[in-house]
Amino acid sequence: MNEEKFDSRFSEQDQGENPIKEKKNEHETDELDIPTTLPLLAVRDIVVFNYMILPLFVGREKSIQAVDAALNKNRYILICTQKDEKIDEPGPDDIYHTGTVGMIMRMLKMPDGRLKVLVQGLRRARIKEFLQQEPFDLVEVELIKEKEVKEFGPEEEALLRAAREQSERILTMRGIDATEIMAVLNSVDDHGRLADLIASNLRMKTPEAQKILECEDPIERLRLVNQQLAKEVEVATMQAKIQNMAKEGMDKAQREYFLREQLKAIRKELGDTGEGAEEIEELRQALKKAGLPAKVLKEAEKQLKRLESMHPESSEATVIRTYLDWLVELPWKKTSRDRIDIKEAERILNEDHYDLEKVKERILEYLSVRKLNPKMKGPILCFVGPPGVGKTSLGRSIARALNRKFVRMSLGGMRDEAEIRGHRRTYIGSMPGRIIQGMKEAGTKNPVFMLDEIDKVGTDFRGDPSSALLEVLDPEQNYSFTDHYLNVPFDLSKVMFICTANILDTIPPALLDRMETIRIPGYTEQEKIKIARKYLLPRQIKENGLKPEDIQITDSVLAKTIRYYTREAGLRNLEREIGNICRKVARMVVEGKKGPFRITLKRLNKLLGPPRFLDEDREKELPPGVALGLAWTPYGGEILHIEVSIMPGKGKLILTGQMGDVMKESAQAALSYARSRAHKFNLDDDFAEKKDIHIHVPAGATPKDGPSAGVTMVTALISALTNKSVSNDIAMTGEITLRGRVLPVGGIKEKILAAVGAGVKKVIIPAQNKKDLEDIPRELRRKVKVKTVENVDEIWPLVQLDEHNK
């Protein structure tokens, strides 16, 4: 419900019926036959006084019922004010018990279901008892009789005059014609009636208005009204003072403007240049030195002429001056000299990063072509891989190897297109986009510009930043990139853009087509040990204030830390655990214990606590209906248990575990394949009609999708139907067709890494993925036996547990 406050003020005499003109005399209200039982209407932020006529919007169900009840009887209703306007369903303790009996003069139903009622205040009344609260509040009331003024002396006359005079003063200060209103106020000699009349038109807080309403003595009530009038006079006086000060300030500014214009004309006649002319001359010289292209220089000179004709203190002059400063500070021709020494660049890349051979090879190729063709355009590279594999730090290393400036711009969560293209100069506080800001920060025309987390760009009503990047990341277009703020083309073709992403699915195809994608997979255990030994451990020793001789960690301790305390494709958690060890050693050093501190396998458990991950994520023995699959996520590979349960039923297929549409289709294909091979596995031909099959993928809160679990679902389904267990040290991946073909899937290296981490000895992959085994390091392939299959029929003999396997 929204009972709207009626803002009846001296300046608004034309709203509805005039609340001052249409009044009932006291003897008229005494003659009214007001019953002692009335419906209650609770209103917010308004106190209704006698003789007051105002419209109310009624929306609460109880309030609508109360209005209907009043209209069906005698149109009388008790109007009381809520103590807290935020309460939607006020109870007896939430409203003031003193209110005003009003008569509903008119009622109108609004299109949205609310009622608009016009009510007139008649008599003060007090709630004696709540008779009912549903479907509307019905109360027993006691009418408050107006006290008579026994003596009419100088004080009473002074109160009347003060109220009239202060009212007239307020109206005059607000510029309102007070003739008609004062005629009404002068005709009222009753103290209580005059107090109610003025109070109903004053701006007061609810507690102050309620205090006046509850005051039964008319002299005291008029005294309270005079106090509120005195406050209103003080406020109106202050408003008038503020307006006069503002007007004087404006007149002064206009006077100064004309004087400055006259001074400018005098200086021009004398041939004398002031400070403004000196500043413009400095800007002109700076623009000449900036090496602006002809088109940009023409625009700059045009804006400089506009600045000359403007007043230096005007807002438009400030905008133009800032614009010209941006043109001066941008690197239009300044470039950094590339390090063309291939051997030195290769040494720097190897020094900063271990492995990542494909990335290093691509950078050295770029340098080689750059040496042969200095005018070549910068490449657009996109590094894709799980978090923590060194994508962002690789960008800094590339800039160092090329001897270029490095600029990083995070795109994660960006939703405003203006972040890329900037705001137009017509907006207050406008500025260039972050591309141009980055170029100014670099100070050269050919920096290494990293666009981090490009797969996490959002879209909303402010535009699509990924679409704005289409021009930036196209070497055939970005030589004339136009920022909305500059509104002149800027050459980005010499910039080497490097993007990073965890996944490619969320990148628009048009944007992905402009980039050369380089995948950076997760690291093996041996690679992590070498990286920790060469990079992570020295960095953490230095950051924690230790010396290299203070701590000794063997490769076996690092391997245990990797295996039992981290489970990731990257290195972030490993560095945290190494930092945790270094902090423990730092405390020992501060406590005065003597080093060096040798971290043994036994001591590792005391420093880092019990192992968080175990080698055996899988069960020691798999029951029938369970098989091990391999999944690939943006954060690396993982082992996936797929469970199948067979129950008597009517052929219903139940799928649970937050499966996506593609994964559900794989389950349907697995069931169809099993039905087509029923004779081979000695199953009843009608088993699908007499049994319910429930396929579940644990970790139900995690969404899963993709076709690569197809072979695992078939294996688990056949295991459940034949009641035969499968081997617990074999994991598999692959998409299936209805004919039983096994199709290739992605993320083979990540999946094999996950299998080795979980202690799996054998992995089954599609035959068409055999080429992906070349990317897997030899030490990793030694730990797991990989079998390739072309048809699902080949899998069951490999995974089935017979007596020999047991």
C-alpha cells in the first residue's frame, strides 16, 4: 500500500478542493452523529487535522476493506498515523492512538487496483479498544471535545496575531500572493481552529505534527504551532539569504568576464601577450614536436584556434586544453628499439620460464621475421590454459626479451564498451579508453600490450566490449583505431597484443578468429619440481627474509608437497605451500634457533599438517556399475566416477549429477548401444522395459557437460547389467556413437596428468587421439600405460575383472 502524503503548502492552493476555504464550523461538527465504532485507516508520513481536506492513495488490502466498510455505512472513518512508515502491516502498537475522524467525500478506483479517496477531517478521536483486526481494523473510539477558551486576554490575542503575522511573512519570503489566504486567516478568531488550519499546511515531521494533534488545550496548541512557524521563518530567511548570495556571485562572475574581455582587447591593441597566450604558444610548440600525422595535426590546430577565442576560465576551454594535452602526450612516433639478438632473447626466455617450448619458439620466429622485415605488423597471440601456469608472467618475460615496454590491462568483468573506445568529449568527466591510456602509459608506439582474462568479458546495456576489441585485435584495421575521445585515428599496428584466457568457449568466434591461439597445458610433477627448485623456492626465501643457507628441501619433499598438498594444473597453490614452509622457518630463525633447517618428509607433516589429498582418489575395489572416467575443466583434468544402478521398474532412465544436455545425450546413446548388444552380454532383450536405470555422476553441485564421458557410461552400464566389476586402475575417455565408434576428445594431456595424479595405471583413449600423445613428456608416459581403441567392443575385455586380474 502506498498512502501518499498530501503536501499541502501555502504555495499550493490549487490542489483539489481548497483546504482553507472549505471548512465546517465547530458547532457543525458537534451536530454530526459520529458513531463510537469506526473502521481504522493507517496512513504514513501525514497527520490529518480538523478542517483538512486531502486526497489519499489506498493500496493495502486491509485499508481497502476499511474504506469499503466506511462507504457501505455512514462514510466515517478514523485516520491514524503509523509510528514507522516502513512497516507494511502495522499492528495496534505500531500506530498513534490519537487520530482524526474523517468523512470520505469521494472515492475513485485506479487501474492498478488502488483507491483514491478524498477525505475531510471532522473531529479528534482517541482509540479505546481494537474490536477486530481482520479483514480490517475496527476500533471503539472516544471523541475528544474541544475545550473552550474561558479568558480572552492580551496573551491569547498576541498568539492569534503572531500566528497570522508569521504566516504572512513566510508567504512573502516565498513570493506567494498572500491576500486571499490572509483574508481567511484573519477571519478566524477561534484559537483551536486557527491552529489546526495552519498546522495542516505546515511542513512538519510526523512526531511534531502528532504532538499538536494530541494537544487538547487550544491555547497550548496554538503556542506549539507558533513554535513551528518560528522555525519555518528561520528556514525561509536562510533560503532567501542563500539565493541572494548566489545571485551576487553570478553578477560578480559576469562583471569579471566583461572586464577580462576588455583587458584582452586592450592587450591586443598594445601587442602585449598575457599568460593565456604564453600557454597557447607552448601548446602549439609541443604539438609540432609530438610528430602528429597530418590529419591529427589539422584537428589539433582547429581546437587550438577555438581555445584562443575562449575565456581561459570557461569549462569548454578546460575540456579543449585537456584534449590537446592528451594529443601531446601520446606516442605518435616514439618507438623502442627491438632486441634482434635471437640468442640473447632465447636466453632471457629460458631464464624466466621453464619449458613452454611452443611459446618461446613463436616469439623467436617473430623476432627472426622482424629482423628480415622491419615493417611487419605486430602479431595477436592468445595464451590459453588453466590458472597458474604462467600466462601473465610470460607476457612480462616476452617484453623483456624484446626490450619493449609492457602494459597489462585486465578485461575480467568488463561490461562497458567505453572502457575500450572511451567517452565522447561532450560528456562531463570524459576520458579516452583504456587502450589509449595504456599507450600513454607505455610512452612508445610498439609496446607489448597484454589483455588479461579476455574470456571473462561481459555484456550489458552499456555495450559489448568484446565487439569493440574486434578493431583493436585486427592488424588489417588497427592502424587507424579511433577512440571516441580523441576522434582521430591512432596507429596500433606496431603493438604486440597478447591475450590470456582459461577457456575459448566464451570468446566470440569473430574475435577468436583474429588471434593466434597457443595452448599452455598443465605441468607434470617433474616439471613442477624443477620450477619450484629454480623459481618458486628462491622467490619465497627472499620474500620471507630468509637466506638460501637457512633452509634445505630435497626433491622428494617437494614431490610429496605437490602430490599430497596440492591438486592443480598450475603452480599457485604450490607456491603458497612453499611460502607456508618458509614462514615457519622464519619464525624459528627469529626465536633464535640455529639452522640450517632441513625439511624432511616427517617434518613436512608437522609444518603443513596432514595431507589434503591422497594418491588413491579412486576406490580400492569398484562395485558393479561403477567406472572411472577422465574429465577436462578449465582448471585442469580430474578423475570422474560414473555410477549406474539397476532397479525393477518400467524402463525409466534417470540422470542426476548436474549433467548438461550433451552429457545427457551421451547417456541416451550409451543405453541404446547396450540394448543393441544385449545378446552379446547375455542380457534379456526386454531388460530396458522391465528395469529402471539410474546414471549418476558424483559431485552433484558441480555442473558437468561434454561428450567425453560416453565410453565410461557404456562401461558402467554394462558392468551394472552384467553384475561384473571393472578394474579400479583403468580410466577412460572418449565420445561414442550409436554404432559403437569411439570419437576423439580434447584435453588428453590434462586428463593423463589427472590419471597419474590419482594413481591410475592404465588409460584408454580414442585411436584418433594418438597424435596427442606426442605432447606428453616421456617421464609421464612411463608412469601410465595408454591403450587406444576405435570401437566400444574393444573396451569391455580390457576393463573386465577376471580371476587372473584379481
